[in-house]
Amino acid sequence: MKTDLWYLYEHMLRSRLFEESVTQAWYDGRISGEMHLSTGEEAIVAGTVLQLQGGDAMALDHRGTSPLVMRGVDLVLLFREFLGHPEGLCAGKGGHMHLFSKEHLAASSGIVGASGPAAAGFALAARYLRPGNVALAFFGEGAMNQGMMLESMNLAVAWNLPVVFICKDSKWAITTVSASVTGGSLVERARSFGMPALEVDGADVENVQTVAHEALARARNRKGPTFLYAPCVHPEGHLLGDPLLRIARHPLKEMGKVAGPLLKSVTRAKGSSVTKRTGGIGAVTSLIGKTTKMNILPQKDPLKVVRKNLQREKSRLRKLEDKVSEEIRVAVTTAMLSSETIERKGDLS
């Protein structure tokens, strides 16, 4: 297998710039509700999705944007969907967490662990309808504590299904440190089902691509499922506007909003003991500290890791980045204009 870093970087950059545009639209109030980004997962996605063939399927979690972008879903349709546009990918009814593209055999769900059963179903269908095709299941480490994910792994091994399970571990379960609610090694847990389970560097796309290539080959050759464990970092936290991240980034501004209620909870006449209440405040402070360490301090950015190896050809790199930036600008502008047209028609009616 030959690695083309230019090809990988182009797709990773397209995903990153698209999500940066989504971020801006969210902060501008154009996108309502929660927004979970794939930012920080680009190497994991590129190293796996870009090796898929026609007829392969993807079962995605609530961070499905990057896999869909790299699989070739129309960016205008995707952005319109986030805007709630009736001409979006799912008629504006799926938002960013519940996306479906029949053409790409891709489906996402905001239900934690749901990508396991979906991928097993895709793989079972492939066995009978599309021999040689495979299914990918993307999920976070929290999903490894869900029964349906473990049941899916069990059936995938028992039925020798062509699935690659991809666990993206950011070390955080929303605002809970994952290690505090998860026992043992996730790699060993997956291995106990009887399938190969390997750890890859989630920030190194070459590492992911190499390991994923072997896993996909096993699946296509009817040798069963593989589990890939890929640590990663979500620079925007669990979701845009992440409360712990806001406090870590702007402590003076944000702590002022919560300091009063926290102090009031300690001085209330009723309730638990002062010792327990003080301990609770200590726990909150500890979470903020861990957030700062894991999300604010410099971490390996998967795009920077690749870009560093391409800087020898600065002119080519600049042309590539300009091309992708313009592509994203045109797609977002088109989606925004169509959305504004719908809004104006609504006002006139």
C-alpha cells in the first residue's frame, strides 16, 4: 500500500475547513441546538474512510460530519441540513446527528452505541448482497460501556461479519473523565471477544491507514471483524460552547457566572454536610484543571502532523490550501444564500 500524504491532507483539510465554517455559523446563531464536531478526528477518519470502496458502508455516531465529507457527500446538502433547510441532505430534519445518505450507505445516530448494531446490520447485508464489501462503525469510548455495542461485537465475531469497529477515545464522556467510569482496558475488552484489537495513534494518519488497511483486508477476505482503538483530542470539547472549556479558556469571565451559585450551595442551611459540599466544589475545580490540561495545552493536531511533512513544497502546499479554501467558501455561500431565500419567502407568506 502506497501512502499519498497530499491526498490525505487534502481530505483532512476539507473536513477541517468545513467544520470551521459550521462553527462560525453556529456561533452566529444560524445553526440551532447542539453541535458536535469531528475536529481532531481527521486522521482517524482519513486513514479509514478513504480506503473504502463502492458498496462499503459506514455506521456513524453523533460526530458524523468528517466521515460524510470524506466519503464525498455534497457539502451544500450537508451544510443546508445543519441549517434546517428543507433541501438539506435529510430535508432539514436530521440535523447534524441523525444523517443518512442511501447513495453512500451511510447512517449516523445520536444514540450512544447505536453504530454497533447498524454496522453489524450493514455487514450482514453485505455478506448476502455484496460479498467483499465491509462496514465501518465509528464510536467514542463511552459507547464501549453500552450493551448494544458489546452485543454487536459478540455477533460480529460469532457470525464472522466484515466489520471494522473504530473507537475514538478523547478521554472524556461529556464532562466526566472516562477513566472514572470505565474499568479495564478497552483493547483487552474487545480482544476478549476473539477478534484482533489494535491501538493506533489517532493523530497520525499514516499509522491509522496502515493498520486500517490490514483490518479492511481481513474483513474483505471473510476473516472477520477487527477493533481499532484510536486516542484523539477534541479541541472544542464535547460540543460547541462546552461549559468546562469556556471556563478553562476564560476563567475570569466565566467563573463569575458560576461562583455565586457554588458559594450559595456551600452556605445553605439544609442539605448535605459542609465537608461534602466543599468536596463537590473541589471536584468541579479538578474537572476544570483536567480540561485545561487535556484541551487547552498544546496537543498533537492531526493536520499539523501531516502538513509538517509537506512544507518542503511550499508552492504546491499553498495552491492546495487555496483550492480547498475556495471550495469550502463556495459551498457554504451557496448553502447560506439558499437558506436566506427560504427565510425571505417565509416572511412574505
